[in-house]
Amino acid sequence: MLRLTPLAGAMLLLAPLGAQAQALSATLPAVVVSATRHALPLIDAPAAMTVVTAEQLAERGTDNLLQALRAEPGVTSFGRPIGGRKALALRGMDPRHTLILVDGKRIAASDGLVGASDFQLDWTGGVDIERVEVVRGPMSVLYGAEALGGVINVITRPLPDRWGATVFLEGRDGDGGGTGHRAGASLRMPLGAGLKAALSLSDSYRASTPSGSDARISAVEGRHPTEVALRLEAEPAKGHRLNLDVRGSDEDRWLEARERSGLRRYHESFHTLERRHAALAWEAQWASGWESQLRTYGTELAVSNLKTNGVASLRPNTLNDRVLEGQVGGDLGRDHRLTAGFELRNEQLDNSGLPGGHAEADHRSVYGQMESRLSKGFTLTAGLRSDDTDRFGRELSPRVYGVWKVAPQWVVKGGYGHGFKAPNLKQIDPSYREDEGPNTYIGRADLSPETNDNVELGASWEGGAWAASGMAFRNRIRDLILPRLISGNAARGTYQFENLDAAVIQGVELALAWRQGPWHVQAHTTLLNAKDDKGWPLDKRAREVSGVRLDYRADAWSAGLAWERQARLYLASSTAGQPPQAVPRLNQINLYATLRLSPQIRLRAGVDNLGNLRLAEKSPLFSYEELPRSFRLGVEARW
């Protein structure tokens, strides 16, 4: 039975108001901003990029970033040993090496600080999203340390000059668990005198999924997040804008579990998450054509846990990021554009396992980037960033990237980028020792910062109904920080953070697309080779990730099929000191369809995990699980 909260029920009652909605657009955005911090055509972006539109997100029925992007080139998931959680990774890099932004602003990097978490993936509700830009490869020159492997930028809808609203409601029925709903509403309001506002609400619920081997244990945790967001925009003078963005969410998660050692008591575990974000920005467009921006913002994530039946709860964590940043950009003549800026960031963590229960670090950086059109078809982008941290001093991160339009149908891209990431506040503290989920983690004082040197080269071609692209990349990571199992086993072990001398993650991304009339087929594969300094395969990284998407789009309806495949995936051995072990290949199929009842109202339906893939049936090495087969039906309206 589908479960509706009072907020979701109210949104359902509002749905018929969409009769005056304007038609939804599914066109690909002409410009992107994440590769250069300013708008430019996607084909000219000096990076390997993917863009997922709001229409594509709605078709997929996703409730977090990983579900939205998991079928995209270069995107993989890292399983977590709690409640079926999975984190998002790019090109086989660790999830903590992917920086997640909302409108260019970083959110609290909890993946590296809160054990077995996926809390970075739910910072904004889908009702507000216009598109998601994915940049694969180091972007430290523009965004700093966490962008060692790439950037994911969630772009929200711009505030319009006329009134409008959006309402959606979706119900889901799971085959053995995962039943729930998603709902959202957004109101866009021009208030006059250059003032605009937008208010949005979202609410979702998903029941927990019991394990197939023991119904007293949850294979996938239940969750119930609720979010509210308010955005204001004022134009005090021509060419000048002030923006205020305030958003917050409260989320409850729950699961049934059993201790993996000791008394092995059955118990319930409850997590409470509080996310807060506030930003104030000034933007200016000058008569000279130059642009400037100054903004300050902060994010806070508070996580608490309660376990029953006498089992010890996990320590609470509170993460705070405070940022002040500025940027200027503009043309230098006809063939050059300069972007320069600074960032001051204070990072704080409260956890009773740290000395005094508190740790913090200051980060200071300046950067500059020049885009130069050296010939009619060739543009070279070169940049440099200087990062200064409290404990590790100064680090320079250069980047050079070329885009060559060889012919109207051919584009060649490639370049070099360097990334840098200091150990986080827990990893570097030798007194830190904590049970995080089923495992224990120990800090280490002599850790060195991680660095990544990336080289990539690729080409794309488009002719008539066909398009194809390919890119080879190589990441050489020095001093990669990994938890090493020092006692116990993968199911219940003690890990200590340590640096690998070097690790190499290299591979090839290939894509092919065909469009003929209403039919559209897209296929991609990423072939990966990832090894540590012993020559052992790095775990959690599939050597082959492929996907095929088949779409049919008519005037009144559309339907599609998405197939995902992972092969040659290695997971940590159940025995300390042994190399990772291979697990069977995984295949998953999702179906989706949309019926346009009017230009304003759409019905959406889908079947996720059609084959009901259960990881526990594939190998005992899987410490996480997929959601079971589920059926969803929803309605969306805009006006």
C-alpha cells in the first residue's frame, strides 16, 4: 500500500491546478557553466562533460543524485556496508574525490567524514532542478581540493519574470519492500520592483526492504526526507543582482540490523539528519563586458544515531563549512578571456572521538584561468590554483586543456590536470578511533596529501543520424588514502588509514548514438584498469561499466528502456591481507513511459530493476543491496 504524508496529500490536491501549465521542454541546454565558471556552448567546454536535463530526471523517477546519474558515462557507485547505501564516483576515483555543488556552491563533503554514508546525494529536491552538469577529470584549478576526480553541479531553475508553479506526485510499490512516494511543489513569484522569489517543498518516503536470508534484518534502509527552499533575487541597479538562497531538510532513516560480533543482538537503528544551507551573493555585469561576483555561504550537516536493545549508538557528527569567495571574468581583446578569483573556507567537525570533541581547518586559495583562441578552430585553456592549508602549506594545481574543431563534424579534446586533497579532519588525527557502521576506523598522524595527475585525449564526431565519441584517460594518484584492514574481516574489521605510494586508474570511455524520427538509441561503455602499488586491483571499481538507452518519442507519449551492466567488479576479500576478489557481473533493466494528457499535465510510469537483481544472491562479498523490483506511477503539472 502506498503511504502518503499530509504534505504529499496536499500536493495531490493541488495537481489539477496544472491545467494552465505551459509545455515542458526536454531540449539539451545550449550552454554549460561548470567547466569554466561562465557560460559557453557544451561542444566548446574544455572538459569531458555530460548534461542531464530536468525532463530526463523526471523520466527516471530518481530521488537522489546517484539514481539520477548512475547510467551516465564514467559514473559508478561504491557500496556502503549500512542499509544498502551507495556513494557516487567518477572514473573509478574515490567518492570523496567528487565535489558536489548546488549552483556552483559546495555542500558539506560528508562522504569522507561520516563513515558508510551517502548523505551528499540529497541536498536539493528534484522540483527545483533545471539540469545536472557532470565534469569528469580533475577540476581543482577552479574548485579546489575535493574536485580531484571531477565535479557534479546541480543547477536550479532561474527565477522567471512571470508567475508559475510546479506540482508532482509519484507513488511506488516495491516487490518485497521499498514502497513509498515522492512529492514536490514549487511556486515562482515576480514581486515587482526587480524582486523575484521562489518557494519549493519536497517530501518523500521509502519503506525499508527486508533481507532475503533473514527478514529481521533490513537489506535497504527506510528513509523519509522533507525539504523546504526559498530563493530571492533583487536588482537594485541595472546590471547588478543580489541573490539569497536558504534551504533546509530534515531526514529520518531506519533499519533493522544484527551485531556482526559479540552478542550478535538484533536491534533497530535510527539516523536523524539535518541539512542547512544559506547563501548571499552579489553579481554584476559591467559596461566593459566584464563580470564580477562576491558571495558568502555556509552549509551544516548534523547526523545523530540511536540503536535499541542495548546496542551502542554511533557518535553524532556535525559538519560546518563557511565560505567567502569572489570572482572576476571578462574578455581581453577578441581572442582571450580571463577568469580569476579567491576562496576562503573554514571547515569544522564536532565529534566526541576527536580531542576536545572538535576539529577545524582553514583553506585559502587563489586561481586564474585564461581561455585563448589561438586559431579559428583551436582554443587553449590554461589555469593555475594556489591552495594554502593549515597543516600542509601551499600546493599548486595547474591545468592545460585544448579544444580543436578539426572540421564541422569533428572535435578533438584533451589536456592535463593536477589535483590535490589534504587528509580530512578524522583521517589525520591519531587519537581518532570510532565504530562507523559494522567496522572500526583509526586515524593516522603521518598521512600525506593525495595528488592526482590526469591526462586525457578524445574525439567526437557527428554526422546525420549518427554521433560517436571516445576518450582515453589516465590518473596517477600519489599517496592515495585508503582504509587498510588490519584485523578481523571485511564483515566486521578494524581499518587504519594509510597512504599508497601510487595508484593508477586508467581507461577508455566510448559512446555511440543514433536518432531517426521518433527513435533514439544511446550506448556507452567505460573500460577501467585500476591497481594499487602492489599491482592488486583496487576494490569497488568495475573494470567494465556499460549502458544502453532506447527511447521512442511521439507527440502524445514517449517510452524508453535503460540497461546497465557492470563486469569484472572486485570487492574486498573476507580475509585480511588478501587481494580483492572478483564477483559475478551485474545487469539491471529499467523501463519508463510518459503520457501527455495536455501541454501542461503529464502522467509518468516506470518499472525499476525489472529483473529483480539481488546482490546477496550473486556473492557474499556484497555488503550492500539494490532496491527490489518496483513499479511507479506519477503525475506532473506546470503552469
